[in-house]
Amino acid sequence: MTTKVQTTNTSVQQSHDFASVMQIIETRRNQAVQMVNHASLLMAWEVGAFVSDRIKNAQWGTKVVQQLAEYIHTQNPTLKGWSKITIYRMVKFYETYSSVQFVERAQSLKLTTVSKAVVLPEIAQIVSTPLKQIESDVIVSTPLKQMPAFLLKTSWSNHVAIFTQCATIDQQIFYILYAEHEGLKFKELERAIKTDAYSQVLSDRKLQSAMLKETYPRAEMLLKDRAMLDFLGLPRQYKESRLRRGIVEHMREFITEMGKDFLFVDQEHALEVGGQVFRCDLLFYHRALQCLVAIELKTTKFDPRDLGQLEFYLEALDQTERRSNENPSIGILMCRDANPEVVRYALNRSMSPTMVSKYEEQIKLGSVLQRSLEEFVEFMNNDK
């Protein structure tokens, strides 16, 4: 018996030790990847500054950048991606983010500094000290400006998407912060820009109940009031079951659209009340808000009666499934269309944390009233 107990204790300790080793590996690997990304951005900044200076001072003609790309390949054929286009993108990277307008806007938002969690100590010193001299003792005459440290929040490829596709400085700053917050890769960020996440997140007309706003003050920045479901390839006519199946089959894209804090739990989730079984279309768990999220799908225009059905599901979830460490469940009624005035009337009487979100089968962009970028930056700072 003693031998079995000792064996069990040894096994438990061993599992704990193995997990500790794995944590060390993952932590250091993530730091290594982060340092490589930071070094790549600094390289792009310095190369962009050097080439920008030569072009602006008329020291280089239009063909010199192509010649530089060919020279780099000749000197080191193993270096990939150093085309004329890449070099010009580095120039654009430097000129965009070193402009007086961009720097002043970043300063007004208090984004000139960045937390230690984002910039490793080894990189922080490099960022704060512009390049003065190359190892070959060739003095760099370029008046290199200091790179804003918050640019390190996302990758080089993401920056390319941002400064080539965003028209305003506020949009550029938003997507830098949003890409970091959501952990977006290049293709995901491109889609976010295409579907105008900027307007969706900063919308000041979200259809949320007073109870949702009171219980979850952060929800206005975390939950969208519009979802682009173009990736489903829906036919002209379809039923709710087809919509639900399509979302489940494309769950990765759906979560990227809704926000990466959503964790899928179940479809047609069974709720037993009074001996009867009711089914919620989709059930998620939201990591940041630490609560269950019930999503009810409607292929028609918003009907106030649908809200009562959703509130019933929330009550059932809270009474039968919510754990002691979880917050009250949230309900999202996702419909094809909604009259804002009708929704407002319905939500005014809602005693549950609910909201109405419209979905669109095809991407349609339009102007949306927006909150200030200052509010989003404040939210990001408080969300750490």
C-alpha cells in the first residue's frame, strides 16, 4: 500500500515538474519570437530612415533603390524578401510613423511609452537610443528619429497592412492597438480593416440593455453590434438551422469576427426547465468577462418577442449551469435586420444583460457614429 501511495505522489510531482519545464520553454520561446519581431521593426525603421533621407536630399535617383535591392541580394543571396517594394515599404513605415502629425497624436494619447510586458529590457534601451554608428565605423549622417515604442505592439506584416490601407492617423493607431489586443495575424487584421472594425468597436450606438452596461462596463468595447458573415457563403434563402450549421463549420472565422475572447461551448444547447427541454442556438464562454454567452439566431427582422425567449435562456443558464466563480450570463440576439427605435423600446424594459447584434451576409461599409480614440486607449490601458 505504501509503495502505491509513494508511486502516486511521485507521479503527481513528476507531472508538476514536467508542466514547470514546459512553462519555461513556452515563456522563453515567446520572448525569443518577441525579440525577433522587435529587432525586425527596428531594422525596418533604420533602413527606412536612411533611404528616406537619401531620396529627400536628392542624393539618390529613382533607380537607386532597385540597385540597392540587387546589391543586397549580391552581398547575401540567403536574404529573402529584400525587393524594391520591401525597401519602399520601410521608407513608408518610417515616414508615416515619424511624421509630426502622427507623433503629436500619439503623444496626446500618451502612447509615447509602452509597458515592460510589451518591450523586453534588451529592446527598450535600443528603442530609446537611435542608431549612431555602424560597426564598420561608417558614421550615419541620417537624422534618425526615435521610433515610438508602442509600434512594437504588433508585427511588421501587420504594420504594412495598417499604413497601406488606413487613411487616417486615428485608424492607424487604433489598428495597432486592436491587433495586439485581439492577437491578430496579417490576414485576420486585413479582414478587420476591410470590415471596418474601427467603426464597429468605437460605435456609440450599440443596442445594449441597461443591465448589460451596468453589469459589464467593459462590454461596449468588447462586444460588437455588427457581424460580417460573408465567409459563410449563404444562399439567397436559408433557414436558421443553415445559418447555425454554417457558423459551427466556420467557427474559427466566426470567433475572429466576434472577438478572440469567445470560447465555443455548444450548439443547440439543451436547457431543461420544468421537465421540458429548450435549446439555445449557440453557447460560448467569454474569457475577459468570465461568463457564459448565449447567442440566439434569427434570419428575420428583430421582433421584441425574441428578446423574451433569450432572457428565459439566460435565467435557465444562471440557475442551472453558472458556476460560483462566473458572472451573470449574457445574451446576444443576432438578427438579419433591426429597427433601432423598436430595439431601444424593447431593451429599456429588459432586466437581463442582453444586446442585439445585426449580421450581414455581404460586407457593406457605412459611416457610423464613433466614440473618441481616447476612450479606446483608456480602455486598453485599464484592460491589462
